[in-house]
Amino acid sequence: MPLGTVGELILQYKYLVMVPLIPVAQPLVGMIAGLLARLGVMELWVVYVVLVSVALAGDVAWYWVGYHWGEKFVSRFGRFFAVTPAHVVSAKYIFHRYHAPILLVSKITNGFGLAIVTLFTAGLTKIPFGRYMLFNTVGELIWAATIVAIGYFFGEAYIRVNDMFGRATLTALFVVFVLAMIGFGVYARGRIERASHE
């Protein structure tokens, strides 16, 4: 979804439009909402609460799907994703041994585009729900604060710059930064997927 479109939707409908956009483009929504909070269009604490709440609700949903249908999904469709029952056994061992760092790093880095896979796998491997939510909540609080702070920082810089050229430069830098984050996520996801198939 184009940066301008997301910004216009958030500007018009504020917090309501964030809810369906967060699962699709959380980093982008968080940064734009942080920027708008600094410009006085939105309340910073409401932005943060909505961002964290919607993301954690999604985490619960993916855990539930993995917990109840993970094994069936792998047995029926796993071959299309190069996932075998042996992979599930390995995933269970790794997750049960290292679920705390896996969940924290996945959340703090937004999973490098693999967050849904991580959340689904946590459910499939039957990680205790309380521990799952504890680590996801800690990671989400850090991640949401980071992306909102980035947008807030650009908003602060935008306010301090008085001339049009400076504001245009800041806007361009913000767009480049967002695109760089998206590009890095795509690159990292590709590397991780290639490594998992080797």
C-alpha cells in the first residue's frame, strides 16, 4: 500500500483505520501515526495502545490457529512448503528449548517478515500460552515504541525546519527510510528462507 494512501487514511479516520492496517503494514502504520502524533493530529498514548493491542490480538489468533490446526495443515499442505513431519519434530525441539529468545527477537525485529510463521509455529509446538504471551508482549512493547518513536522523531524534525526545501528533504528521507526498512525485511526474509531449505 503506498505511503501516501496509508497517511491519508490514518489522517481521515484516525485510530479506526489503524485496526485493519496494522496486521498488513504495522511498521508503516506505527511510523506514520507517530509522525501524526507529533504534529498534533493524534494522541501519542492512544496510538501506542492501539498498535500494541491489535498486534497482540493477532498474536493470539495465530497461536490459536497453529495450536488447533498446525499438525493437520502440515500433514496436508506441508509438502507444498517443503515442510515435512521431520521438520515439525525439529521445530518442536528448537521451540521448546529456545522459545523465549525466538519470540522476543521475532517481535523486536518484526520477524523480518516471518513473524506469522513464528507465531503459528509457537502454537503448533504447544508452547505454554502464558509464556508465549509474556515474551510476545515484552517484544511488542519494545517494537511498537521503536516504530512510533521513529515517526515522532521525524515529526519533531519537520516542525523545527522552517523552509519548504528542508521539509521536502525530511519527507524524502522519511520515505527512503521506510522503503529501506521494507527492503531490508524482504532481503532478510529471503536469506532466512534460503537457509532453511539448505
